Amino acid sequence: MEVFQRSKSFNQRALSVVSPRTLSLGSPRVNRSSFNWRRLHVLIAIGFSFSLLMAIGVVYMYVLPSLSQAFHGFGISVPSGTSDKKEGFGISKSNYSLRDCDIFDGSWVQETAYPLYNASECPFAERGFNCLGNGRMDKDYQKWRWKPKNCDIRWFNVNEALESLRNKRVVFVGDSMSRTQWESLICLLMTGIEDKQSVYEVNGNEITKLHGWMPRHAPKRVRSTLKLDKLDDISNQWVDSDILIFNSGQWWVPGKLFKTGCYFQVGNSLRLGMSITNAFRVAMNTWASWVENRIDPNRTRIFFRTFEPSHWSDHSRRSCNVTQHPVSETEGRDQSLFTDTILEGVKNMTVPVTVLQITSMSAFRRDAHVGKWSDSQLVPDCSHWCLPGVPDMWNEIVFSYLLTNHGDSLQ
């Protein structure tokens, strides 16, 4: 259960730095050209929930920024002002058009302006994802940018990003890959904040794992159940968000379900013979119904990120061959039943959902995994990604959607 060990270490590290209730962001020094920051709220709910969000669950919540009320998790507060000392890279005022472009059909190209931040200077980058800080010598994996065939992805500009998120609430819901994307976002945004010590966590509650207890008279092998027809009550805290970013898939495997005694449940009925593929489809339908009934599309922009391919060298997940450069062939990792189910699930929804179809583009990045350069070097990791790295590109794509004429921009 490596993901829980990582999360625990991050939790303890963060709480040891500052008071668990207020990790202060303070009053930064602001020069004349900086803009007047108000509040940005970023919540992350990550993990393996036995009570659903299409079973996305162990719910971790980190909040950026000043959310001093009722969330169980961590918060970060963005200051009242930011410096424009860093202008970002390659801003263009041109009117990007992505409507007729498949942004996910392209290739990785080398980019000398990367990386956009230093993980060792970002206090919210988990130690286990800071590969250079953990001894990796080659830096080439940080120097690649995704280039669609027929259009451009808008370059990330921190001041533009901070301004677009003024007074907005961003929620990440998913597994530990979602946590990595959240950490990437924090690190990208912090490059525009002059006083890094001014970023603070608000709540210091422990990370918890949500699960459903086994029904009465269940077989002995059933230790817990995954309720496929109900989202956990924590989902009520996502409803009034401005941006919702979901992901799922990594926990939907026999080793993390059946071998741990977790089986599927619909209503009061156990579904011991239900396949993982069918269960994921039921869960996605539950999620889609929740979105249709609870989310106001005039208020909230919804993204769903597809399955992130791993690059283990064998099925035992003990051998991890990290290359120095992206590979030229995806070796079948560009295909996923989970991705297909996600695409199928959003197809007939009336509430617009932007699918971040990153499965194929990430399949080339064998070079960008944590590998042996984690905080636990005896355990290789070909699932999670180094920071800076691939998750930064996911966030750049999100901002490209939000800040261009592809769909509605943030209001």
C-alpha cells in the first residue's frame, strides 16, 4: 500500500513545518506592477474511497488557500498581492483556436525553457516526487513539452494564471496521481509569489480513508465494500466549486480490491461476481448522474482526466526501467479500458465535461517516472511521476482550455 505510506509522510512533513491550523502565507512584499490577490481555494480529495466517487478514494484534502472553515484536510492561503517578477514564458496575445484541433494528437518536443519551477524550492512538492532531490543525475526528463500536430498549447504564464483564478475554488478529486497534479499546480503558482513563506495551510486534520463496512451475513472474505451507486457525503463539498478536476483508474485492479477483501455493493446487495470493468462502468454512471443533478454548468467547469499509464517492466510491479528520454513506441500503453469507459460515460451527458485524454501522450514518458529516485529508494515506482514533469503539462493543458476560446473561459 505504497500510496498510503507516501501520503502519510507528506502529511507529517507538512504538519511539522508549521502549526496544523494555520500555515501562514503572510503579507508578501509586492512591487508596483503586481496585482491585488484575493482568495483562491484549491481542494484536493484523493485516493481510494470505498464509498465511491467512482471509487476514487482514500480521501485526502489539501486546500489552497485561505479556507479556514470546515474542510477536513490541509489548506494553503494565497496572499493579498503577488509579484510579477517572473513574467512566465512566451506569452502570446494571439487568439488561440483549439476548437478544430485534437490537442492530444501530437508528440513531445524538447524545450529549453523548462522546467517552470524547482521542486526543491516548492515546500508543497512531496519529497517522494522530487527525483533530482532524491539523487537523479540526468535532467533531460524535465525538458519536454507536448506539441499537438495542428495547434499550440498556450504557454503557462503565472501572473495570467493567478489572475484567472482570483476568488475561484478549484477542486481535485481522485487518486494519488491527482495529488501529484495538485502539487504541480501549487508549485507552478508559487513561482509568481515573491514571499514563498506567505503560503500557508489552513486545516491540519489527518488524512483519512473512507470505506463501506461489509453488510451483515457477508462471506468471511469480504472485509469492506465499494458502493457503486452512491458518492460519499464528502462530495457535498465539491458542489460550489468553480473548477472540478476528476481522475480514476489506478485502484481498479484485483490486487487493490479483491485481494484486500474489498468487493462491490449496489444498494444493500453484494455483487461478488461482478467484474472490475462492469463495476467501473456502473460507478461512472453514478458519477455522471451526480454531476447532472448537483452541478450547475453555469458556475462550474468540469474536467475528467483519463487513465495514466504505468511503465512497469513486469506484471509483478517490482521491476522498473526508467529511460533517459521518452520512448518512440507506446507498447500498447496508449490504450485503456478505463479511458474508454470514461469517454463513453461523458458522451451523453447534458452537463459539459472536458475530457483530458492524457493516456496516449503520457504513454511515451517512460523517462518521467519516479523509478528508484523516491523517498523510499528500496521500492521502485513506475506509476507516479517526477516533479517537475508530466503533471505540469496536464496543468498547462487545463489552463490552455480555460484561457483560450476553446469552450467558455473562466468568468
